Amino acid sequence: MPRLFTGLEIPEDIATELALMRGGLFGARWIDVENYHLTLRFIGDIDDSTARDIHATLEQIKRPRFTVTLEGLGSFGGAKPRAIVARAKPGEALVELQAQHERLLRRLGIAPEPRKFTPHITLARLRAASNAAVADYLSARGFLSRRFEAERFVLFSSRASTGGGPYVVEAAYPLG
């Protein structure tokens, strides 16, 4: 039974630059560079028949290429930080693509995504990192805005474990 999600791949040059942000934060488990991605829609553990239906549905999506803008580093989790992320601007084309994934997957009977879409790339998962340590880490890192062209979205699979990686591209769907 595969665990699936859709997302955008991160170009190698940007992934390499993001990898330079690693280190210097106690309690951080840094994500392997080859597993950087921007999740569009988590699907979860599904059977092979549903996976085939998902693939057939995603193949029908026809959208133009668009630019993704990374706006800086941040954290998720509020009072109890749980992740360091590179935030992506929720541009119109990105938000519309994600919303289309949500609509189509619901039609297939996939449960709605309970969280609001907040585009980002997870760089580290945190355990026992204090707010102060996270704030210090973020203030010491200078990551300027970066852009890349989304030329396709992909259907990823992952193993059922903490952090999920390694991620495997099961299918790719061109944009443009």
C-alpha cells in the first residue's frame, strides 16, 4: 500500500543553496537535500487501485508553467517549533494548482486536507528546540528571495516512517 503525495521538485541549484542553511540548531533533524520538495497535496496510504485512479486523474490537469518564489526562512509550530522551512509565496498559479489537486482528489473519495495550504520546503524537523534557539538560528541565516520555474508537478511515494524519505517520483505531469 503506497503512501502518496503530490508536489513540486526543487531545482538542484536552489536545493544546494538551501542545504547551506543546515547546521547550528540543536534538536534539528535535517532533511536530505535530494528529498527537498514543495508539497501540493498529501494523499496518504492508499491501495493500488486508488493509486491508478489518482494517476489517471492527475494526467488530466493542464496548466501553464509558472514561477515559484521562495521568500525566506521560517518555522512552523508556534510555541513549540516543529520544523524549519523555506517559505514560498502563495502565488495565484501555485494556489490554483493546489486547489485543483484538492478538488480532484476529493472527487475520488480522498479525505479533505484538514490544514490550510501554506507553501513551503521543509529543511529540518525539530525535537526539543526552544523558541529562543529557533529565533537565533533564523536571525543568523540570510536567505534572500529565490525563484524557479515550475515545469511539472509529480506524484511522490514515501515510506511510512518519521520524515517519510526517501521520496520516489512515481509519475510526472508536465506544465505548459
